[in-house]
Amino acid sequence: MWKIFVDLLRFIRMQKKYWLLPVIVLLALIGGLLILAKGSAIAPFIYAIF
């Protein structure tokens, strides 16, 4: 898992694709929110956002 993350950061740095960083961070935050909300009582409200 960490190797993929390190390789991705290395690719971004070498190719100077710095605009990808906010996209990746946003996708990770949304994914984490969905995973954490899976078993909670607020899940119906979070799913309604999307």
C-alpha cells in the first residue's frame, strides 16, 4: 500500500504534475468519509449528499 503511495508521489514530482495532488487528496477524503460512515447512524445523511 505504501509503495503505491510513494510511487505516485515520485511520479507527480518527476513529471511536475502538481495539479494531481488536490485531486488525489479530495478523492482520499471522500473515500475515507464513505468508509467511516458505512456503519454509523449518519450514513443516510452522508449518502444523500452524493
